[in-house]
Amino acid sequence: MRSPSKLVHLLAMAGIVWGSAAHAAIVTPASLGNWSPAPFGGGSTAISSTFPRSGSGSAEITLPDGSAGVDWSYQLTAPVALSTFTSGAYEYWRSSASTNPAIQAPAYALLTDNDCNAATTADQAYLVYEPYYQTPAVTALPTDQWVGETITPASLVWPIEGVVPWSSQPLSSYMNNSATGGTAIRGSSCILAVVAFAGSGWVGAFHGAIDNVRLTAGGAELVNANFEPSPPATPVAVPTLSQWRLGQMVLLLGVLR
């Protein structure tokens, strides 16, 4: 008689036992994981259904004026070298009710650390990607629709790094140690976190959202977040007719042996 483990193996080959495919991590108010929302200056944020994307929700952001801001930070479980960065991505929604300049929309940043020690913060900095600074430059960003942004080594970023002056350079220049302007960020610097954010120094009010924040580095997808108000219902897999026939054949063979 066939052992149960062998039958399970044959059933799996027949398509009756399914494995789970890789999907975005569902981030909910009750299960934030490594995500930390940080509103300041009167800004507010919540995972809501106001601007649904890839499901029934997203991370809504409301900024009443230019002094307000919101950060959504994801702390990596283990730092990875900046030189191993492959790609990043996020989506944003800018409501037409926003009164801040039309070139401003949520941005994406990498928190870097030169000695890869999160406990020593003096050598930490941000490399910021904003849609407006990419080429060709835009005079107004889309409103009332989801817009996807992809960050690659060729994307232009600017640093928040102490007294280092503002400059816009390809991310690759930091990765390969050719960035100018006195930066201390190198390819050996570590990425500690990903930050999707809006506001801080903007002029006027902003209303919108972010969703589907991603990061691939070190040869792996480290962040893939879908913000939802609640977890989705677990789907029930229904075998096709051909799968049932294969399964029945395997079971019959198991009984006859």
C-alpha cells in the first residue's frame, strides 16, 4: 500500500495540492509589520478606502499646509549594501483638490548608513527620488489617478546629508563611488530603510495617497507592500476538471498497488 506522503507527492504532481505564489505583503492598520507611519506638523495619515488601489485601500495622506508632512518608513530586517540596489517602485495619487504646486507629489527615499551600524546615526543620510526632478521635467503631475514610479540606478536622486549641498545625480553615482559634492555615501554604505513620504516645506494643502511600495536589492525583493484597510478573504482553490481526473487516477493507482 502506498504511504500517505507518496500519495501527497503524486497529488501535488497532478495539480491537486497548490503552493502559495509570491504576493505583495498586505499591510493593515492592525498589522503594520516593519512599517511606521509618522505624521508631523499637523499632517495625518491612515490606511483607508478613500483612494482604493490593488484592492480596497491605500495609505491616505492629508496635509493642511506647507509645514505638515507624513513619512511611511519600512525598516529592513537586515541592512544591504547600496551597491546591490536593483530597483524601487511606488504609486501615488494626487487629488485635484490639492493646492500645493502641481509639480509636488509623494516621494521615495532610501535611508543609508555609512558604517552599516544603525546605532550610530551621525553618518546616516537619505537619497531622495522625486518625480519632478526626473528627465524630461514635467510642469504638472497627473491628478485624480494612480501614477506609478520606478526607481532604477539611472534615476536622479538628491541627498539629505548634513552640510552636503543639494545636488541631483544618478543613484548609480552613489553606488559606484563617483558622486560629487562632498558626499560620504558610497556603494559600501548600507540601506537601512525605505521611506515613502509627502510634505515638509511644500506650499499649500495636499490630499492623496501612496501604495505598492517596493525595493529590490541584494539579489532579493525586500519590500513589496500593499496597504489595505483589512486583510482580504482567503480564496478557496477550486480544481479544474482535468485536475480532478488526474487526482482520481492517482488515488486509484494508490488503492490498486
